[in-house]
Amino acid sequence: MIGDLLRLDGRTVVVAGAGGGGIGTAVCAAAAELGASVVGLDVDKAALAAAEAAVHGPFRGVVVDVRVKDEVDAAFADAVATFGSADGLVHVVGGQRPRHWQPADDFPLADLDEVLDLNLRSALLTSQAAARAMTTAGRGGSIVHIASVAAFFAAPYSLAYSAAKAALVSLTRTTAAEWGPRGIRVNAVATGTIRTPHSRGNDAADQARDAVLALRRRGTPRELAGAVMFLLSDLAGFVTGHTLTVDGGSTIRPSYLGPDDVPVFMEDGDLRQRLLQDQARRTS
């Protein structure tokens, strides 16, 4: 049965960045629903409580700074000792702080290092540890990184974050090529705007943000977790080195469309009005 290929029974999935009630927590809950034992990694012990509460199945939370190699290696050794294997890795850790939004002219190198460590160094360290565990077990595995659509286009004032996510896409492809012969698949999910407990905004800001999305709404952690489960599972058994875009259509919206969804260069008033009327008729 095709549904059986989605199951993760008998496997252990490590989720780096599991706490806080957002994407990582949703991934933990989804993996457990599909039968996996889950190991949640997070730097914040209190944040791991949200993940543990969401998981209905075997779960172990480990406090670890995934930017530190020794801590990452110890966490994976703990996962194998506890559940017998580490068959999947979902690397969710990432982001940037408000102070990292700066013009390229004056971008501090210290901030560049900080963003790269959080988004890229952590991805490499957790991937290496996962690949070692999978190689030792000899039955392959699946690694999924949470990237961003910021990897695909210019992101003014977000130089370090967009560069880190672009590098993460490259890391995904490179490790997929190197580790494929061992049966290890490596993929990524490039997210658009996802509504999480950490999202900030107001009604006006939400409306403006949603207006540029084909689906006219932000995604949910649960929806993103669904894409991750596909890539983790045997349903994607012949998929590797791929970055799956889950963004509500933000990257397909042409930049020349105005707020009214009519091309900004449309100067013919009668034609513009006809297009707007047709648009209203089809959506009413």
C-alpha cells in the first residue's frame, strides 16, 4: 500500500531545533504520529518541554548547542544508545536576530560569523554526525534541512541570512552526491512565511504580507512538517539533492504585479479596469 511507504515505524528521527512550539515541534509530533522514536535537540531546556508535550510516542529531549561539535557528537551517541539507531535527521535550527538586518556596506563580520554559525555550521555538524551513525548502521537514512526561499533571490538588508540559506542548499546537494552511494538521501525544504509562536506582526502587516502569496495566507508548522515527512519517508525513496519549495506561491508571483494583481506597467486605463472587473467576477 502506498500509505505504508510514509510510515516511519522502527526508525529514530533526530530533530535539531525541536523546541518552542513552532516548526521543530510540529516535525517532532508528525514523526511520532508516523511511528518514529524522536530525539529532540535544543539549546533551551524549557523549550524542549513543548516538543515533549506534542509527541505521543517515544521521545528524548537533549539540551545541546548544535554549533559545538563535541555536543552534537555526544547527542547522536545518546540517541543511538537510547533507541538503537539514528535513521533520520531534520535540521530546523536557523534564523537571524533583528540586529542582523543591516545594509551590506556596513555589515559587521562578527554578525556574519554568528548567522553562518547558526544556520550553516549547525547544519554541517548535525549532518556529519547523522551520516556517521547511518553509515555505521549500514542501512542508509534520510536528512532534511529547513532552508528558505531567501536562498533564491536578492534579500536586501538580510545579506548573511540569505547567503547562509543559499549555502545550505548547496550543502544539501553536495552531501547528497557524496553520501548517496551509502544509501543516505539529503534534501531540503525551502520555506516561505510560516506562522509560528515567534511570528510578529499585526493585522495590517499580515494583510500586506499575505497579498504577495498566491494562496493569500501564511503557512502553518503542520503543513511544513508534512513536506518534511514526505522527504524523510520511503515515499521519497528516489529523491535526493532536491530542495522542495513550500511557500504558498511567493516565489512564483511575478515582481511586476502591483497590489491589485495587475501588471504595474499597464497604462491603458480601460484595459486595467477590464482586468480588475474580470478578477472581481471570478473571485466573487
